[in-house]
Amino acid sequence: MGWTEAADLIVKGMEGAINAKTVTYDFERLMEGAKLLKCSE
């Protein structure tokens, strides 16, 4: 896997987390109705 593929997977994962509103504190404090997750989850 190259850097481009790795970056695409990271972006895809972030999009999924934000769309599901299951995020860590830095995003949760800016999103209404989001579920707070610990960094270890």
C-alpha cells in the first residue's frame, strides 16, 4: 500500500466517523448531537 492509498483510507474513516457523529472531543465540542468517544476507542 502506498501513501496515496493510506491517505484515502484515513479520509474515508474520518468521513464515516463524522457522518455517524461518533467522534473524539475535538470534533464533538463543535458538533450538535455527536457521541463522544475516547481516543482509545
